[in-house]
Amino acid sequence: MFKTLEQDRPFIENKFHIVGEPFKPLGRWNYHGYAYDESTGLTDEQIQEGLKALSESIKNESHPVQKGKCFAYVLDNTRIDINEHDYFIGMWTWARPLTPYCRWGWETEKECPEAVETLDKYEYSGVAFGRLDYDHTVPDWDSLLELGFPGILQRLHDNYNEIVKNGGATQKQTEMYKGCVIAYESIVRFIDRLYKYALTKTHAKAKTYAECLKNLRDGAPTNTYEALQLIWLYFFIGEHIDNYQVRSLGFGLDSSVYPFFKKDMESGKFTKEEIREFLAYFYMQFSAIGNYWNQPMYLGGRDRNGNTRVSELSYIMLDVYDKLDIHNPKIQIRVANNTPKDFVYQALKMVQTGNKSLVFCNDEMITKCLMSKGATYEDAMDSLISGCYEYGIKDGGVAISGNLTNVLKAVSLVFENGYDSYSQKQVSIKTGELEELKTFKDFYNAFLAHIEYTTDDYLTALNKLEPGIADINPSLLFSGASKRCSKTMTDALDNGLNNGSGISLSGLGTAVDALMVVEDLVYNKKIVTLQELKTALDNNWVGYEALRHKALNCKHKYGRGDEKADNYAASIVRFYHKLIANRKNAHNCGYGLEIHSARGFISHGLKTLATPDGRRAGEETSKNASPHAGSDTQGVTALINSATTIDTAIVTTGFCLDVTLHPTSVQGESGVDVLYGVMRTYMDKGGQSIQFNVFDADLLRDAQAHPEKYENLQVRVCGWNVLWNNMPKSEQDMYILRAESLNK
Amino acid sequence: MKAKIFEIKRFAVHDGDGIRTTVFLKGCPLKCVWCHNPEGLTAKTELAYYAHKCVNCAECLKVCPTGAHFIENGIHKFDRSKCTACGKCVSECLGGALTLYGKDYTVGELLPLLIADKDFYAHSNGGVTISGGECLLYADFCLELLKELKKSGINTAVDTCGFIPKTALEKVLPYTDTFLYDIKAYDESVHIDCTGYSNKQILENLKFLDESGAKIEIRVPYVPNFNDNQIDKIGKFLAKLKNITKVRVLPYHNYAGSKYDSLGLKNTLPLTVPTKQEIDAAIKKLKEYGLNAM
């Protein structure tokens, strides 16, 4: 039965779509892999027809009940799979089938047209992208694993009866209860259907499946395999039917699964080898789905008493992942001062050999950040990571709206007095004609004024949408699992939890560089006037190459340990902090600041015309807390000193630095010491998350074709490092050859 | 007291253990044919001109007091004989094609730059390495600098070719945690062919250092057709010493050609580079002598 992964792997890789066939990366769920047994259910088209008819017939019911019934319809009718090449169940219909019925229609009903118009204005101009956030939920994994689906259902009944007994339930509570019950009952039926289908199978894994599904149908998981199967079921149904992205697997996959692992070891239910195999099949599901954002999960960290959560299972989980050589799921390693060094070293060795899917998160800073948002010390230690590097409290709340704001755009707005040439609209206030900006202070104040006005304007617009989110998409699966929401029978997104809002900065490094060039060339050296610089920008630098080079050569840039530039970065971050520090969202909760660009460094870059730092129209801006590509010419230590000049304790939701290293800088035994030294020093200086890029020969070829993207790439030659761009092509060629020969 | 520095390299990870900052002092008594740091050979300040980066903007012409930079048929030309290495052109160069190698520093000026990354040293068992050129040509300066570094609790390494008076080593010995010591050949004739000078003093100095109990990491550049026949003899010699912690075989490469061109120097770099098999064999051979070779 076991030791089958190698032969099964190609099959799983084709589970959700056929490898090699073209796809649109933003909607992987619109595809199918290998065919399922047709006798087990309906086609996607039939499901859509059924949903259409059903939703018509229940139009007068409450939203939670309508959604619950649609939810149940899909689970009752989708095709299923119990495959001999897999340990994790298959569910055919996954193209978010409820969206047209239970979200889009209700969205229009709930949205306020003026608010949407404002948000559209900012989105089209590239000032900011802000919308309700359906994409950052982490369920109450403790409840799910302790109770199982039937236990969650029972708790819903018990809590509702309690509410009724203590003075009665409101209509809203009753509808939420009904919706959740319909959904959870359908999950139990779905598992029963899978179980019975497993009984019809005769392949080697069928019995294992059947035992697991029977237990999950009847109660809580009893062993490691069942715990993983439950997490898989919740994830798959949550993302695709409940329609809220599930942004972590367990409260730390190692922590959540460890009690089961320990029990299995004691009882002899499974061997370590068998558990390794289950884990490998589990990881392969996410690799096969292949969402571009990568499925997050985390390992390590601390419990409520401050004890490390690293266990024997943590090492196993990391090792199994390493051996699969996949990059999805992505893993956050929570590093506290008491995290065993050999565990951190195990992860760093993976980085050393080219793994780029690990991010190292500073557990002490997570605690600090969450406490500054009001968490208790214990809750802040025993916290969660959701998504890329965002922190939260277990069963505490979700980010109800997210805004990705383009810091660089505010520089452009100064040049155009609030007008945006890209979208051809006046998008911000008038801060004065260029000749009125007599000093750099005038210019900088105008820059901040645009940030202040636009931030307030789009947050106000978003606040108008925020109250509607739960009614647009009742979070039945998510709220049903939540201990807190179940108690009050309130949707998590309707104040069932404490839902803050977030604002994320993108292009910070580039904005600082642009400001420094304005000061240096216009106000200090007086090489050009603001108007002349504007003309150069309007012409996308064409005909102004010499001026562009002067801009590129400006001494003060963020990311190279330049005190002036770094302090401007810190000051801009503090300005954003002040704007949101005492602000409340529509749920009467606070805002968190994040320096995390997501794809904003590309998408905002496309909508930002040429900027004073020498960047051309449409080019990328800086990502996360990192400098503009090429600005960090002084190496990684200077880069870290720059980034940690920012007061990271006020960046309470997430802060990540990307560090690029060449394999020769970190090879060998001492190379891990180097990585550790970089990571630990960054964290001691208050850095939050850090990820490494260790580049290989392919990358060097790209560096040769696009040198402007790799200004800081250093190549270790022998007794010295050299900047890649300082080598002429002939020498680069030899280096590439050498890098290739080392790979052999 | 000042020394001429041609580079301060932060995040240096191959000049001793951990994350280090390496400071390169200018001037060297040897003339190794394979030298990959030709900008460290002379003790004078020099202007390097990297022609492949020049964008022919002519900004340098405007500030050059001697007319060393000029334009001929739209192409920038540089007459080194007229250059006084004043460095005025460097900050004007739009393409970043000009670099001035050699700037005088006092210990007081240098120290803050070397201490900037102290936290990184602490977490990686790193520190500061003084290298060159040949740093011990400035033994008194090194002594003063090393004393200051030790006062700040920083691990120190001195990277030397050993072709210096014994007194220079004696001076720095009490303040140096590790010596990175080059052995290029055992046979004197081979050493003369490769570097222009005898190695008698180098081997004597190494014995002295070893006797004195210093921690020594040996570095052997491996250059085919030049010193590749010396490995066995080097191994035999080193095996008799007591304090050699590591022997690192450094595969020769010929990537430094552009530096020779930029400085107007004759490129002496050998053409043949070693294969991985040759390097592995050399390491194996050294290990046979009980050495911690890598």
C-alpha cells in the first residue's frame, strides 16, 4: 500500500488540470484534470443549471439560507473520486460555482455606486487598489480538529438552543444558524457519499480511505491521516464553495497535527515512514492546484506559555517538503529566540540549495505587532500567519478590506498638481503649480498631501462597502467552525469576529529614490528646474538620457545604508501610520499597516508613468520593504540596515524584505552560518519577515540580457566579490559556463 | 598615520569565517602572474576606465584639469599619461565607467565603516579581515587598526602573502585571531617563476607564525601549468606544522581581465583554468597529509 508516491506522483500532478496544457493563472479552478467516474454525479454544466433553477426557487429566503442550500446542492451532486493513485479525496466541481448566484447579484445590491466610482477612479489611475477582502481567512482549526464536522454541527445546535433558552434568537441569528446547519449537514452527507463510494473500490488504498472517511463522517479525526484529510476537505470546500480563501493549513501544520502524530507513534497506528508518505501526498495536492500565490502554511513559533512549537514532526514536515522539490505550498518558518537552531538550520540549508519558497518570520516581532493592536501577550504569542506574511489572532478576526496603495504615484501627482495623465483625470487635490514649490520641503509636503487626501478618500469609500460583506457572501463554513461566532450565531464578517482593515504599501523604495533625485537635481544642484524635469518625465526620458543617468547616479537611495534616504522611508511610513492610527473601519475596528506589495510592484508600475528616479513609464516599482531594483549597491548588510531604519513595530500587519544572494556567497558549511547571520541580525534589528533569493546560471543569463534589473547582483569569483555588471560580456560568459559546470 | 585603501568590501563571506567586512590595502611586494586584484599592485592611487561601460557623454571632459579625457570621432578616449588621479571625473561619469582605486584613510576614519556590520559578525562568527595587496606593508597601521577592532570585541583576520619582514608579523600577532596565509609554491624556482620572488622568507615566516601558536588558514591558489605540480610538496611541508586549521584550495580563474585593461596594465593572466576534477584531486592529496583541506 505504501511507498507508492513515486509512481502516483505524475497522476496527482494531473488531478486538477492536465500538465502542459495552457491555462490562465488567475483562475486555476476553471480547469479539470483526469476524468472522474460519471456515475458519481453531475457535470459542471448540470450543476450550474441546477443552481440556477434552485436559486430562482428560493429567492425569498435569507441570504445565509439561500447560500446554504446552494452549497448543499453542489456537495450533494458533484462528482467524486476515491483514487487508487491518491490518499486525498477528489471533488469535481470546483470552479467556485456559487459565485454567480450568492455573490455577484448580492454584491450589486449591497454596493454603494458612489463608493465604487471612487474606488474605480483610484484603481484605474494606479493610486490604490482597494476592495472587500474575501481572501484572507484562517478558520478555527482547533475547533475543527477537536470536533470534526459532526461535532461542529452539534455545537451549532447546542449553541442555538442555548441562545433560544436565554431570551430568544434574533431573526438574523436564526437565519445564520439555519444556513450553517444546512452547509455542515451537507458536508457530513458528502463525506458519507465518499465513504460509501470508497467501499465499492477494491484498490490497495480503498480500505484506508474508507476507515478515514467513516471516522470523519461520524466525528473528529483520530489519527494523522484523518487530520490531514479533514484539513484538505475544509480547504477545498472553503476556497471553492464557501468562497473564502483559506490562508493557512492548521494553526501551524506541525502544531495542529502533532497530537495526532504523537498518538499514532504511541499506538503504532502508523509508522513514521507512512506518515511521511501521507504528508507527501498532502503537499502534492497544493502543488498540483498550482495557484500563483502559492498555498501558505507555517511551522514553528511558540505556544501560549512561550514554549517552542517545534517538535519532531516539524523536522519531518520540512524534510518531506524538501525531498518533493516543489514550491507550493509555501512555508513560513516562525523563528523565535527559543526555536531550536538546528530546525532553523534545516530550513536555511534548503534555501542554500535553491529553495525559494521559505520565508522566515520573526516571532517576537509578531507578538509585538499583535499586542500593539490590542492582543494579550498570550494570544499574541499563540497567533497565526495568514497569507504571505500577515499576522492574526486565532479565531480573532479577518481583514475585511484590503488596500494596496502606490506610494510612488504621489510623486507623480505633485508634478501634475493632482491630475493623473495615465487615467486622464484629476484624481487628487491641487497642491500647487510647479513654480510655487520653491523648496524641497514644499515638494515633500505636496507629496504627503496627496497621500493624505487619496488615502482618506478611498478608505472612506471602502468603509461604505464594508458593512455589506457578510450579506454578500455569508461565511457559513468559516463562521460555523468558529467557536466565537458559533456562540453568538453571528457571521464572522458581520462582527462575529473583530475584523480590522488593512493598508499595504507598494513602491516605497522607488518613491524615496524619486524624492531624493528631485531634491538633489532640482533643489540642491539646480541642474534642472521642476518644469524641465517634468518635461523629461512627460517624454518618458526620451531625449534626456544624460539627465536620466544623473538621476540614476544620485547618491541618496533607499537600500544602501544611506542615512538620509532611509530616514525619508521611515518618515513616510510614520506618516501612513499616523493617518490610520486612530481610524476605525465600518466594523469599529482598527487598521493595520503593512509593507507588502503583493503584485502591486507590477500592476501599479504599469499605471505609473516615468518617475524622477530614472524609472521609465510602466516599469516595475520596488516590492515589499525592498529597494528599487539596483538601488542596493552596498550589499546585503547595508540593505538590512536600511530596511530596519523603518520603525517596524508600527507596521503591525506585515513587513517583508527580499534578499538576493548568489549561490557562491552561501555555499558550503559556513554558507549556512552566513544565512543565519543575515536572518538573525535582521530580526534582532526589528525586521519581521525575510526571504532569500539564491540565484543560479539561468538567472545569470537573464542578468546578462537585462543588466538594469540586477544592479546589485554580486558574483563571488575567488578571493573577492564583483558586481555582475562590472564584468564585460566575455567574462560573464565564462562565469555562466562555470556556474553550469558546477551544476553538473 | 594613513594607509591607502582600494576597497572596503561588506558582506565578504570568503575571507575567513562568517560574515565579514574586508578592507583592502593598496600595494603588493609580489607580482603574481595570475593576480586577480591588479588594482592592488601599486601603492599609488589610480584611475580605472572600464571602456565597456562608457556612454560617451563627455561629462568627464568638463572637469578634467589635465585633458586626460578627450573625444575622438565621437568616442571617448583616455590618455593615462596625463592623468593625475585627482578623481574629479568619477562622480561626473554617467555610465559609471570610471573608478578611483586608492584613498587614504586614518584608522579613525576607517573604524566606523568596519564596525557598521558588527551585529552581523556576532551572529555568524564573522568579523573584519585586513587584506590587500599586502596589508602588512602597512604593519603599524594594521597594528593600530587591529587594536581598535579588538577593543570593540571584533574578530580579526589578516590576509597576507607572507613576503614581509618577520617584525611585521610580530607586531600584529597579539591582535590577530586568524591569519589567512597564501602558499603559492614550495619550490623556490617555481615561486620565482610565478611571483617574481623567492619564497624563502614566506616559508620561514609561516614557521614562525606556527611556532607562535597563531591560528592559520592556508590558501593555495591552484593555477594549471604554473603551480599545479606543487601540491604534494606543499602538503608535505604543511603536515609538519601544528596550527594549520584549514587549507583552502582556490581554483584559479581568469575573470579579472577587464581590470587589467581598465588600469592600462599588461594582462598577465594565464589562459588555462582548472577543472573540478583537478581541484578535487588537489584537495584529496592535501587530505592525505592529514590536513583539513577544502
